[in-house]
Amino acid sequence: MGEILTLDALAERVAAWKAAGKTVAFANGHFDLLHVGHLRYLQASRAEADALIVAVNDDDSVARLKGPGRPIVPAAERAELLAALKPVDSVVVFSGDSPAPLLARLQPDVHCKGPDYGTPERVPEHATVKAYGGRTALVGDPKDHATTDLIAKVRSLPGR
């Protein structure tokens, strides 16, 4: 089972992994109702390296980026669920709308994003990752699963 860590503790963990010769992958997102698309993204991210960090947007960030009524699940609970998944080694909750500051500090070997970006160069944090010598990988299924769609489906059920 993975651990939920502060950024400082995670930075120490990453340094220890790298000192031991391990490679580190980094995935991030809202993960506001876990679904199979999330799991496949995390499995594919973990396949890119020896260890996987998952950075989860905090509640304020999700509300700004996704709108009223979001998140459905609080950040602490989203982090706990993610940490329990087999592919995940460590989870960190972050504030702000971009993981770029975390990437710059932790310098994982690979930043994993979904294939909906089309090319690694279109990932917003690509320049940050490239600047420290890391790489950006597009992994996981096509974006056929979305929390927004899942919420809409539940809201449309009879008796709601």
C-alpha cells in the first residue's frame, strides 16, 4: 500500500529512491470519483518507472477548475483511495492549479499524462520537465471515461 506524504517527506523519499538507482514516475489529477480510466492511467504510469508518485489537486483547486459542487469526494479521502491502489507508491495533495512546482522540486524521471494531449509537447508542464532532463509520456486509455460524465449519468437516473 502506498503512503500519503507531505511534499517535504516525499522529496526525501524521491531522493532515497534515486540514490538506490530507482526511476520515478509522476502522475497527477483530480481523481474525484475513481473509475476504470483512472486505474488504467495509473497502471500505465507505474509501468514507466520503478516507483509512482500521484499528486492530487486539493479541494480548492478542483472547485476552481471543475466548478460548483466539485469535488464530490474530499482530497484526504481521494488520497487515501489512491494510496490503496497497487500501482501507487506515494500520494501527495497539492494546492494550486498546476503540478509544475512539484515537478520542479521532485524532478521525477517521467511525468505521465493521458493520451488526450496528443503529443508530449502539448502537456502544459512539458517545458518544466524538459528543463531538468526528465521526459513526458502519454499513457493510459483514450479518454473514454470521465468523472463529469459519471456524475451526469447518476444525476439522470430515475428517482433522482
